[in-house]
Amino acid sequence: MTDFASIESFAAAEARLVAVRRQLHANPELSHQEEKTAAFVAGQLESWGYEVTRNVGGHGVVGRLKVGEGNRSIALRADMDALPITESTGLAYASTVAGVMHACGHDGHTAILLGAAEYLAQSRNFSGTLNLIFQPAEESAGRSGAVAMMDDGLFERFPCDAIFGLHNHPGAPAGMILSRPGPLMAASDSATLTVHGKGAHAARPHLGIDPIVVASAIVMALQTIVSRSVDSTEVAVVTVGTFHGGTATNIIADHATMTLSLRSFQPAIRETLKTRLKAIAEAQAAAWGARVDLAFDEGYPAVVNDAEETAFAMQIARELVGSSLVAESPLIPGSEDFAHYLTRKPGCFLRLGNGESSAALHNPGYDFNDASLTTGAALWARLAERYLHS
Ligand SMILES: [Zn+2]
Ligand SMILES: [Zn+2]
């Protein structure tokens, strides 16, 4: 048995990894449209001897490689989709598709997993089953690619004992690896709340039920959800993002509508936000003789890392880059559909530094940092080798 993969193991492959990453960057595809990216990925995997399954939950691709007699199995996941943003980087390899851009670094995530795939197929330094998941439509909250792949039998057709994924992290040094056990990224839900009052003349408000007054009372009462109903050592957000009502100065409106964003890191708190919102809205409306319609739009759940698999992944990270480049991640209020996998399988989601001066994710000036490619590929390769070590 040869040594486990290290960053140096990828020195010779680095130029090719950069070329692949930039090719993907120049040819971005929106969520649910990742046809060419998927075809490229599938072709690469096949050329290295993987058993490849296409069109899993849309444009999803799964590459499977079984080596030896080991009965453990692992899944590693990369996302492939881009965003409806017009790139402003001016880079030589900038997007060639008008209005579409890899502004979240999924080009880097895909290149990293391909790099690990090639290495692992050549070194074959493991015993067990490797499942490489190339997922479409991460940026599609209403139609998550992770959910589509699971609905298409991902874990039944390609069983795994644990699943791992990573996302680049602007603000952390290139090559730094961050994670934390338990909640890492937020659940994100939204709600639409309409208060139905009774229209009247502005001069005779006692003849109507003013939905703007009722809705205002609701907005103020909602401020007690986090401050009074959520454990003070936990984090949650209730934001009223829009508030609309009325048409003219001299009219008491018939209804008023607001939309809300709810963020949380614990399933129980996610539920609390919803139940308190409903109770407060209904009770406030009832007090004024009004009524409410409330519709929730479920987003991604929180990314909740398994303690054991996270300890394992962080140990691999320390072996690769040393303790000074491994850090406990802060809670991240963004959301990520890898969360869905973690509701079914133990695993860990990691963050990979994208440089301290990196533009923010989803910014038109953003670019994935190529200096992190070999670290990412080595992380996946070593993690798979160690997980499937007989
Ligand atoms: Zn994104
Ligand atoms: Zn992303």
C-alpha cells in the first residue's frame, strides 16, 4: 500500500486542473441546463474507468469505482451550475455566455472532484466503493438538484455510508479548510402574509378594519419571536422584507401583504419560527377583527454536520495542510442544498478558502481561486483513501 494522497501528489496535475476549471468557467450553464457540463464530466469519468450513470435527477452524473473487497462506501459531491449574472471580471477565460456566470465557484468544485477522480482511478489505493456525485441545480431553491437526485433513487442506486461536500469560502486564505460539527449553514424559508381587513373611507375608519394598522402591529409583534421564543444562546432571523398596502391617501385599504425571510440553524428553531409567526399573525388579526392568509415557501434545511464524520474530515485536513490552515468555521447564514443529503446520510460539508481579497459569492467580479484546486483535490483523494482503507 503506497502513501495516502498529499497536495504534492497533485503537482503534476495542477496545470490541467487549472485548464479544466477555466474551461468550465468560460462555459457556464444555468440550473437545470447543465447539459454540456454533465456530458464533459461523464466523458472524463468514463475515460478513467468509472462506471458512469447519466441523467440522475436531471443532468446529474454519478461515477462509481469499486476497488478491492472492502464493503465500505463513500460519496463525494460537487455542484455544477452557474448563475444568471453578467460577469465583470474581464478575465481571459471569462464567461462566453451572455448573462450567465460561475459566480459561486461551482466550476472550481467540479474541477476539484474531477482531479480527485482521475487520481483515485490511477492510484486505486483503497478498498471499497467510491461514488462521485456531480449535482445539477444547487442554485435552484424551489427545484433543488439534490432533492431531484434523491427522488431519482440516488442513495438506493448508489448506496453510501457517508457523504462529503465542499464550498469555496471568500475571506479565508486560499487552501485553508474550515468546518464545524453540528449546524454549519442556515435553513432558509420564506413566507407571504396577507392581512384582510375591510375597506372604507379614510375619514371614517371606524366603519372599516384597517389592514395597515393590523399588519403594523403584526410586524412589531414578530420582533418577539427571536427575542422571546428562541434560546438566547442560539441564532435565528425573522426579516420582513416587503410590506405593501393601500392605493390612495383617502382610502382605508382592503388588505396589506408582507413577505418574510426566516433563517435558522436548528430544526426545532426552524419549526418555532413558523409556529410563532402563525400564532402571532392570527391572534393579532383576530384582535382587530381581521383575518390572515399565510403561505410558507420551504427553502433548504440547515446544513447539519455529523460530529464523527466532521472530526474525521478535519483530521484529514490537518494531515494535508497542517493545523495552522485548518479552522473551525463560523456559522454561515447562507444556505446550501447539500443540507438535504445530510438529512439522509451522516457526513460533513467543508469550506475551502478562496483568498482574503476574494470578491463575495454571487458578485459579478467573483472568481474561483485556482490556488485552492490542488488542496481541494488532495482533500477528496485522501479522505476517500482513508475512509475506504481496509
Ligand atoms: Zn451560490
Ligand atoms: Zn455555491
